Amino acid sequence: MTTPNFSPRWNGDDPMGNSNRSILVQFRAGRCKVEGTTITPDTRKGIFRIIQDEQHLKHVQWIDRSNGLIEEDYFTFSDVDLERIAQSSGRVFLLRWRDRSNKLFFWMQETNAEKDEDHFLLIRQALNGPEAGQTEEPGPEDPSGAVSTPAATPAADETNSGQQTAPSQLTTEQLQYILENMNPQVSGLDIPSVAELLSPEVVLPMLRDPAIEQSLQSLVQHLPEDDSSPEAVAELLSSPQFRQQVAALSQALQSGQAGELLRSFGIDAQSNESGMVALLQGLLRYHAQTRSMNPSEDNPMDET
Amino acid sequence: MADEGWCTIESDPGLFTGLLSDIGVKDVQVEELFSLDVESMNKLGEVFGVIFLFKWKVQDGDGDQIVNGTLMEPSSVPIYFANQVINNACATQAILSIVLNSPELDIGTELSEFKEFTKDFDPTMKGLAISNLKTVRTAHNSNSPNQHFVLEGMKKGEKDDDIYHFVSYIPHDGSIYELDGTKAGPIKRGEAGDNWIEACIPVIQSRMNEYSVNEVRFNVMAIVRNRENMYLKEIAKLEEEKKTKGETEASEIAARIAELQADLEAERVKRKIWKRENARRKHNYVPFVMELLKLLASKGELNKIIESAKAEKKKRMEASAKPES
């Protein structure tokens, strides 16, 4: 999907070659790596941009200018705040997802620092909808007053995002859409691994759900003999032995063609999908299939 | 051929104990040593060999330059010495180096025959023969987290995995020998004296010092007699002895027996945990994982667990990094 060596001129061309997508803001910026408590600039030349795709989903992207690969691609379902990092000597800014699901640091690579404020304004508009820019003056990112235009209050900024705010809960349809449009070659994808999906923090609360707890009985046959009681299952899922195998499975899924394995468990994986994408796509198909067979969704599935 | 799949396994005394039993070695177990002092060494009872494990950096582990020891020509000492031909097998190879050099151990028919058959091979051939020893490989792999799936196009994880290196120490003919499969032969490290395990402490210590600058991940394990049987035998012996003694002495013996009973009980609890962990290690969770994911998907919960997993991940990342500084 990505085009290596595409034009270094950034006039709003879409490297995805898809005219239905619109670029809301784009300028030269680098990424920053966060290690421990320090932020280090990734010295590569890059492009920061926010696009809106044909589904009206907004993506924050970072592209390596040397090869044109989109290295970071995040959906913004929830509100995202822009913050300028005052302590930094360079021109560093932060995008913070309000649901705390994500945080990204960038540094400006545009030579003219005076344009930074314009770029920040465009980012806010892109993130919070066009009204944010049309009705408001530039945001309050610089309390020193270097900006000549009157500053809006942060509260005004937040209320302004109202109309465009997407629900922060990912829907099945959105998930489907993300998976279909995903390029597995691009790193930095926001798809959790199997190990992350089945971490005790995630899965144990699920298993306490009465509807699922009931169906779980049919799964204990797949567990070691001594681990079939509900308490044992909870302990097992947290045990290093289970975690290690799931981590190994995650790794295998990320690096290999999972089709055959998935199909052996009745998960319909397509040959053009690989790894986690194949698994999740297959599971979504399974969901669609079971829903059509069993619209009430109340009965435990017949696992054969 | 030698590359026909040895998976990485964890280094854990319970796992190694299970492995020894799986390959037919009787009446032994593996104990981890948390401290290299005389007291804890002497508590071990009969020790057949010590395994020293450390994270291996290629640049400093290489070469045949030996500090504080003498590299022996393999054919010059009657020690079963094999070169290591695959990295992932090294834990098992370290165990074999000890049991194949412990004539007092019952190592079962298969290993005895193997030892007899390969005894005149050179170290490389011995290493190759070990790597092709099916029973041992099967037992080894049954403990690996990725034994149940090899996916098409999957990368071999050997290079980036943490490479651990295992070295064995055994007493032989009054000396302590280090058996390191990456070296050309056994290395004589010093005199064994009356108590070889005590003499082994400074040897391991000096070996540790070669690495200790950046290396914190050491692990020392000993192959010892099965403790449960050992306690049972000792209790039985004391019970007999008690019968022949007078009242005061008998009550002293009874107190010792009570102590041993407590040790025995603790050992049994430990064995039970090991057994459960080993069963969990060997179990194939892929069907469970797939059916669980299907169950969650069929209930329309897939999007929820993805959201929740993402939130957990970010929580973890935020906990480990406070970037605004």
C-alpha cells in the first residue's frame, strides 16, 4: 500500500493514492522516542499529518521522508489534545488522547519557527472539527503571550469539539473497517497482540460476565485437568506458564501466516491476511456468522 | 539435521527435574542455589554436578583463552565431553554432561546405551548425536512455550532471543572440571578435596567475576539426590536407631525425626507445585485460546477486549514512562 521513494514535495499528495482521503494538516516534523523519563528526538526527517479517510475517520500519521513509509498511523476516535512542551529546547509538541489511550511526541522540522503557531492551529482544527478554527482564534499553547492574536481558554477549546466528538468506544463496524484497511507491513499499528487481548486484566473481568461464565464451561475441556475449576482458570490465566505460551503464540502470529492454524479451529482466515489481522478478521466473520445463525446471542455456541 | 528443532526452554529447577525424569534418570532432582555459601552448599547432600547459567554475550564468551584453569585434550581424560552444536539445547546438554559423568546414577537403559554407543566419538560428533537423540529432544521440547505451533513463514527466534549459556561442574578423579560445550575440551579448575561442592564455590565465583561487570543474570543449580526419598530413608533409619536407644537419646532422635518430617512435608508441597507447573508448561493452550476468542467474538465482545487491551497497554506504558521532564 505504501509507495517507496515517492515525491519529496509535500503538496497534499496522498501517498496512499486515494483521492477520497483528505489531508487536514501536513508539515515537516520528526518523531520523538520516549525512553523512561526522557524524550529523545528521532533524527530522521519526517512528515506529520492528519488525514480524514473516506469513512470520515481521522488518522494521525507520521511518514519517514526518506522512504515515504507511513510509520505511525493512529485513529482518533476520542478527543485528542495538543500540548506544547514548554521545557524542551527544541520545538516539541505532544498529542494526548483524552481517554489516555495514546500519547505521541513530535518535533518541528519546518525551518520557520514563526509558522509553528499556524500549524498548531491547523492541528486543533483538524482534531476538533473545522469550527474550532473558524470561530476561535489560535489556542493558548503559549502563555507567554508571544502570539499576537487573543488566546482562547482551554475550556472553550474543549467545548468546541462537541459536535465532532466520536464515541470513544470502538464499535464492531469500526473495527471491521480498520482491519480491512490495514496494511500489515506498516509498523506502529494499533492492534493488540493475542497476549495483550488475553492478559488477566482484560480477560478476567470478561469471564465474570454471567453470559460468558456460563459458556466457559464448554472450554475447560481444553485446559489441564487440575485447572478446570473457575478459581483455577483465573489463576491459570495469570500463571507464567500460560502467559509464556500465549506470548509465544502472539509472536508466531505476528511473524507468520496463521491461515492454516486458524482454519483448523474453524476461524475463516483469508489467504491475503496474515497474523493478527487474519485472526481478528476471522473472528469478526465468525461473529457475523453466529449472529445470523443465532440472533438472540444468548445461547452458548456449539463448539465442535 | 541437527537443526531439526530444539526450542528454547526456561531454566527452572522444577522443569529440569521433570526433564531428568522424562529422559529416564532416576532418583534425582534439581535445586536452585540462591547463595554460594558453604552452609547452603552443604545442605544439598549428595551433589552430582552444578550447572552455572548466565546470559551469554558472544564477544566475551568466545575463544579458548582460559583463566584459572587448564584446558584438557578431550581424549586425555575419561570424561564424556560433547561440544554444543545448537544453542537452544544447551540447558539439556548441561544436564546430560552431569548425568553421563555420574557412574553412581541410574540413568536408564536408553541413556546408558547411548553413552556406550557414542563414547568413542569426538566432542563434535557427541554433540551432534545428542542433538539427534529423539527421547531427549522430545522431553526438552515438551517444556517449550512454542512447541505447539510453527507457522509458515515464521522467523526463527534464535538470534534476538536472550542467549543463555550453561556450564557444568563435576568432580572427577580428585579434581573439579568445568564442562563448557563451546570449548575444545574439559577444563580442570582445581582440586576437589574432601568436599568437592565446597571447593566448587570459589571456582564458580571466579567464573562469575569474569562476567560480572554488566551481567546480573546468573543462575546456579545443582543436580542432587531426590530429597523426598532421602528424607524417607533417613527417617526410617532413625526410627530403627531409636528403638535401640535409651529414653533420653530416643527423645533426641524423635526430635530429629520431627524435623525431617517437616522437611519432607515441605518437599512434598514443592513437588506438587512443580508437578502442576510442569503440567501447565506441557499443556497446549492453543485450542483454549482460540475457543475463548471465538466465544468472546460470538458474544460481540471482541471490540471491547481490544479497547480494554489498548487501555491496559497505555496504562503500563505510562506507568513506566513519565515523559514531561
